[in-house]
Amino acid sequence: MTKQIAKTLRCVIAGQLPPPVHGQNLATERTFNYLRKCHDLQVDFLSLNFNKELGSIRKPSFRKLLELLKAIAALFQLRLQGKIDVLIYPNSGPHLVPLIRDFLLLPPVLLLSQRVYIIFHPGGMAEFLPTLNPLLRWLTPLLHRTVFGGIVFTEFGKRDPRSLGISNIVCIPHSIEDVFDEKKVQRRALPELPKLLSVGQLATVKGTDALIRAVAELRERGIHFELHLLGEPAPAHTWEDFQSIVKEHELQQTVIFHKKLIKNEKWELYAQSELFVFPSIAMESFGLVIIEAMMWELPVILTDWRANREILGPSPGGICFSFGNDLANGIATALSEAYAKREQWPIWGKQNRRRFLELYAGHRFEETLLAEL
């Protein structure tokens, strides 16, 4: 009987597929591709193609208004093709321009769908809501509390849907396909100059400039690292911003930028590195790169910020550090402590790999989401 009901279920995934390439778009693509292969579902996609490049994120434009109108028209077209049982809608995050998008798009989504789940890829709504003017602070929960449910990736993340008046909250940790290659990792050594790897958008809130300064500070103490940065500058930042910091501290031979790598090249970089650093203090819901590092059996140094400690677990393979008002000094202290414990790095890496296999490997997110639907 359950299967007969499930076969009639029609699900629409709303969001944007890459490009640009970043965590939310990649997760949306993965979820859509998985669900549309499930025989028990009819899955359609509602394209919200608002950002052609990273630099346009959170910025208003006439093109985005046209995309909004196209999205509303596409939604009506999907409804004309049949009943929409479930629609999974991406939360705007803690920014005014995407929030305005929700005020215009979410009402027709609610009107034309039987059940709407909001998936909280960006975090920070609980902190953002009190900063709005009184009218928006009242209207925003009024709009959101009518949805069927919220989907978050960590227990910490539940504060965002709760702040919007959503009571039905499903917590499903992210998961990724396991591409670990033991032969590549066996080539990993502990050379005199350890390779640090940091992956993600380059930005102040991502800790990029603080990390570069921390490496410079450690060099003055006689502790040397080679730092590899994989990612592109976030909006309001440029390559020159970070290259100038590198030049200021004479780290041109120490800091290596990797602008774009295809998947195999990216995984090779993980396999060749000895220590992963995630210095972000951004409003993130779940740092996917953390579990990528855990998958690759890497010890991890990360900020004790938002859900990071929860993701890494109660027996972390690395250091989850507090940083106070000086992020660069916090990173430098953590890296110095890790450097003094280099013999434990392989042990830390195996701890992380075990936790990855227990919680984050394969299609666990999609499988749990499918069960919820």
C-alpha cells in the first residue's frame, strides 16, 4: 500500500544548479539527481537561476527581477501539468535581497503546492531576524510559519527555522559520495614543510586573510608550513586582496592559490595534504569541505563556531579552537599546538575517517530525505 501511495508522489526541487560552483548549488544538484532516479517519485526542477557568477550573489539587478518572473511562470506551468505534492524550497539566508525574493516567490509556491519544505542551506536567519526593521521582523515569520516543515543539517541549525516560527523541523546531516583512495593516501608523508589545505570561497569571514597572517606569524616563530588555498574570491573580494597580503608578508613561495580544479585534481590535492584548516566564521549551516577532509583521512583544525564542533564530533581528530577577538592569533595558536603533535596526525585522520563512514558517507542525506517525503 505504501508503495502505491509513493508512486503517485510528485516532488519539485527549487534552486540553482552550478554554475557558479559553491556548496549550496552542488548540494541542490546532487539531491535532484538522486531523487529523480527513484522510481517511487516523479521529480521536477524549478530553476531559480539568479546568480550567474559568485560576484552577483546578494546583489539586486534587473536581470534577477526577470529571473523571478520566469520562475513564477515556470511554477504555474509545473502546476498546470499536475498536482505538486511536495516542493523543497531553498531558504534565502541572512541577507536582504534574497529575503525580498522570498516575499515575492514564496506566496505562489505555498499557494500551488500541497506541502512546502524550506531547506536551510545558508545559516544565520536567527541572528539576522532581530536586525531587520520592525515591519520585516514581523512579516518574515508570518510568511514562513505557514510552510509544512524545515530541513536542517545539524542540531545547531534548528535555531533558524525556529526563529521563523517553523515547528516541524527535520535534521538530516549532509553526506557525500566516498571517493577515498587508500593508495593515494599511503603516499602522504610528514615532510619538514607540512602542507596545509584550506578549501572554500576566499573571504575575510571565511578566515582567509587571518589564515595567511597566522602562517606568517608562525614563520617568525620558526614554524613553517606550506599553505594551499583552493577557491575563488567571494563577492566584495578580489584575487589582489589576498595576493597583496601574501606579498606584504613575503609568503609568495609559501602560499599557493588554486583557482579552479576539476574533481580528480581537487581530490589529489586532498590526498597530498597533511593537515586541513577550516578557519571560517561565516554564517554557514554545514561546512561540506569539513567532511571532504574527514573522508580523505585528514586531521582537521577548525574554529569552534556554529555547528563545526558538532560535525567533527565528541572525539575530534584535530583541534576545534576558540579565537576571541583575534582570529589570526587563534589560528596560529591552534596550528602551533598541532605542529607540536605531528606524530598524532595519522591517528587524528583515522578518527575522522571513521566518523565520516559512520555519519556522512554515501547518499544518507538523500535516503533520509526520501523517507521523510
